[in-house]
Amino acid sequence: MDVRALETLRTVRSQGGVGAAAAVLHLTPSAVSQQLAALSREAGVALTERVGRGLRLTAAGDALADAAVDVAVAVGRARAACASFLGRPEGTVRVSAFQSGAQLLLPPLLTRVRALGGITVECSDEDVAQDDFPALTDRVDVVVAHRPEGSAEWPGSPSRLRVVPLLREPLDVAVPADHPLAGRERVRAGDLVDEQWIAVREGFPVATVLAAVAAGPGTAPRIAHRINDFSVVEAMVAAGHGVSLLPRYTAGRSPGVRLLPLAGVRAGRRVDALLRPDTAERLVVRRVLDELVAVAAEAGGAPVRAASGAGR
Amino acid sequence: MDVRALETLRTVRSQGGVGAAAAVLHLTPSAVSQQLAALSREAGVALTERVGRGLRLTAAGDALADAAVDVAVAVGRARAACASFLGRPEGTVRVSAFQSGAQLLLPPLLTRVRALGGITVECSDEDVAQDDFPALTDRVDVVVAHRPEGSAEWPGSPSRLRVVPLLREPLDVAVPADHPLAGRERVRAGDLVDEQWIAVREGFPVATVLAAVAAGPGTAPRIAHRINDFSVVEAMVAAGHGVSLLPRYTAGRSPGVRLLPLAGVRAGRRVDALLRPDTAERLVVRRVLDELVAVAAEAGGAPVRAASGAGR
DNA sequence: ACCGACGTTGTAGCGTCACTTCATGGACGT
DNA sequence: ACGTCCATGAAGTGACGCTACAACGTCGGT
């Protein structure tokens, strides 16, 4: 009952296949398949069953994968127990974030961590659909993700996923500087009927917010363009090609754009840090996470919550 | 960070040395030493330090060993999760008990377990000093141990040791059938001054009880002989070579001996099942343990506690 | 204070296990 | 019906861990 094999089983479940798991684990599909076979032989029950040209975990496999999470957590605690006897935590932590979050959080995070010394942070930007954020935790230690406010919690929390809230960011309406509404202090949903909207791609975070905000009574918003990168959106808004919903702290730097708070509706997005339960136990990771929480508190106005560490 | 290496570290701590741990794990001392070296290299800190001609765990090693218990428990849960999908639990469980406890409990346990089918129970009798009972859990799955009532709890419970109470057994005074006191319903401590006592060897359970019971005010009991086997004790008592303290349920079968309850003092011993936390998670073990608790409830008069399973 | 003995730590040799490469068998989509 | 993708199996290779043997240090006895 090897921890590596259990880790593999866990990855096959979260990634949804042998091939994808192999890619994440830097192995060949054959090796993954053999580990699963060995594990199944040891357990005495079938852990996977073929469905179509892929496979799926059986009930037994699912139960074992759940237990594997606890094993990984216990091993992580063991590593942390050793690391706490070292002078200060060292090592490298991989952090990923969606674009606008990366722009806001990663630079100050890096400077703060550099001040600590000894810790290397490897950053990457990952732009994925909302459902795909949790799976990123297999490749990256800390995933900075966002979701529309009021939406369902991240799936798998807290048994398979640790969620650390970072900040809440209001969504404002971005209009060109020469727009009739540009001088207003705030706007209401009724003011925005007949506008052309620039939205994010289907399935991406805050895509659902627009439908709630911009729709007149019974009518769907007129979506003219779908752009994911907010700086591109700003350029298009400034050029008068439509209006959009943009997060307050990470957008609106362009001179040709005005951000107008919404009155009447509460529109916002939540920015969370996502971690696998076992990596959340690593001492270095928790150190970096502490800094990330502090950075978010500074950047997002009021601190979200006094979350020290991974919320242990 | 291999589970086997962590298991080895745990064993070195509980057995108090590399050689003893190697014997328990069916390895050579060299292999154990190498595992420790590899673990220490991975942890980055010294896990052991030499003390005299042996060695001792450092603070870091102790912390890691504690964490290793949790890892082993998590792995045990994983195995149990798989086993619960099998039809009925199968496998072999090693049970050991001290003599009188073995005599009382093991035969009915074996018949009950045989009725279940599929489970093999390997019995052994282990007569060790009281302090050595916990270490037996490295070689045996379930250790039936006893201690004087009111004595300190088993060391390491519950973090390193699971304790399941089985029964309480009063200690009576055993006198020859032709003794002046033999006709009495009960005796008091004062009646027993000037008697010659037969005790167990120093350091063995219930050795301390005699000192409290048999001592007159300020005087030590006169211990003529030290015999561990209760049937031998009975034979000597019957032959008039002294009196003794014997457990009520497991002794007194010999016709030449009378057991007299003690009035005024509360003398008894507690019989417990001792398990390692990780083996306590095994499904087969818990099945056998359930039966053992039931057997003890029958044998010891009133049930001690409604302990279902390992007290999870 | 010396000597014997126990127990731990290092080194060489061997076996075993896990991974990669390559080839096969199904299942879906065109 | 064919091509493509995905998972699985078989043989070869590499690395890792264990056993056997030797050396060192430390403690108890004389």
C-alpha cells in the first residue's frame, strides 16, 4: 500500500483519466495503469471500471481515494513536523493565478516572500474555466481562483480541497469616458438596457453575473464580444465597442474608461486560494499562504477574514 | 518519505533500539540503520542521537514518530475502506494474553470467531512485566494485559496505544481449605497479619496490590515465595505453604483452596486489550476485538462498557 | 585501567521492483 | 468502415533496498 500509488489513484480521480494523471505525475500512462493494477490486486477489489474509452473509479476506488487523501495529509504533517525543526522554511512553492488576480497579487507577494529569504516562488498564470480550477491543484501548490459571489462553494471542499478566502472584489460597469453615463456616481441596472456587452467566454467565472445584472426584465443581455483578458476588454470599451463588467481593484487603469459602481444589485466576485489538503500541510506553503493573505488584505481594502495559515 | 521507514522509526522508539526493532520487523540491524539514515537525510535533521552504546530519538525524531503514527492510522483506514467492500473480513489476527487471562478468555474467543468463519486467530501467551505490555503490540495485534486497579493508565494512550477495557476482576485472598479463616464469608486486612504470602515477581502486575492490602500498619507483608503461575500458587496454598491474592474468576478451581472476598479494601485488577492505533483500524482486528469484548462481558459478570469496536 | 562483549555504522554484492519503450485491443467519431 | 484516442499488456533496463561481513565506539566486569 504505497503512498505513491495512493497519490496516483487520487490524481486519476481528479484528472479523470490515466493519461491526464500520467502527464501531471510526469509518468507514462503505462506506469499509472500498472500502479492501479497493483493497488487493485492488493486491495482485492476492482478500483476502476471501464466506461467508454476511458475509465471511472468504482465505489471501492472512490472510498480508497478518499482514504488516500487522509494518508497524504498525514504524510504532509510528518514532513512539516521535520521542517519545523529546521531553521526557517526553505524550498519552492508553485503559485498560479488567473490574469487579473496575478496582476494584482503576485508582484507584492514576490517582494514580501523575497524579504523572508530562502523561499522560491514559481509563478504561472492559468486561465481556465471555473470548473477546472480545482484540478490545477495537482500541478500547482497554490491556485488563486475566482468565482461569482453567491455561487456554490468549490466542489470537494473541504475533504478534497482546502479553500482560503483572499478577498471580495466588487464588479463595476466599465463605460467609455465619453459615454453619457460616464459622469454619474453610480448606475442602476435599468440604465444599461440597450447597451452592447463585452463578456468573458462561456463557463468562465463571472460570466453568470452578467446575465443577472445586465438583463432587463425577461430579456437577455446583448453580448457583442467575448474577451477573457481584461486589458483587452478595457481597450475595446475605451474605443466605444461596448460596455462590460470589470473588477474594481484590478481594472480601470486605462484613461479612456470609467468604472461606475452598481446600485441596487450586489455584484462581485470572490477570490480564493485553492490547495490540495496535503500540500496545505507543507510548512513552506503555509508560509507563502500567510503572505498571500496579507497581500490580499492590503489590495482588497478591508481584510476578508483573520485567516492565519491554512486555517488549521 | 516511505511508510515502511516511518514504521521502522516508530518501532525503534517503542522497542528502544535498532537491534530490537530489527528483530520485530524481521530485518537485519543494518537495514534498520540504513532506513533511519535515509529518513534523516530526507528530513534534513538528525532523528537519532547516540546515548551510551544505544541510541535515542531526538526531539525531531520523536515528533516525526508521532506523525508516523497518524500516517499508519491513515493507511490502516485505507485498507479497512477496501476490506469493507469485500464480502466478510478475512485474514489472521495474532492475539496474546497473560496466563490467567488466556485461560479465561481465549478458548471462548476461538469458538466464537470460528463461528464467524474466514478469520484465523493465532494465540500466544506472553508473561511480561507490566511495563513491557505496550511493546508487545509491535509483535502481536491484540495484547490482553492487566494492571492493578487504580494504577496509572497505560503510557502512550491514546496517541500511541489504543486501550479497550475488557473486565474488572476482584482479587480475593486464597487460603487453604483447612485454614482457620476458611469458613468466613469475608476477611479484613487485620485478619491476615502474621501470614506468609506468596506473591508474583517484582514488577509484574498486581505485585503492588499486595503491599497495600497485606501490610499491617507500617509493616511490610512477609513474602515467602514469588510465583507467577497462578495454578502453581494454588497448589502451594493448598499444601499450606502460605496465602495469596488471586483473581476471583480465573482462580480458585482447586478443591484445597478457598477464596475469601476482602472487606474494607477495594482490591482488583483491570484487564484491558492493548492495540497499536494502526492495527486497531484493521477490519479483521476490530471484528475479533468485538468478540473479545463480548467474551469478557460473559466471563466477568457484568459488562464493563458497551464498547463497540475499537471505540472509534 | 584493561579487556571482553554488545550494538551500531559503513561497504560490497545481490535480488527485486518499478518505470520506459513498444505493441495490442477496444470504443467513439467521421 | 476507417482513423484516432485511450487504456492495457510484455520485455528490457535501471535504481533502490536488503543481506552479509568488517570496523569502530562504548559500557560493564575484573
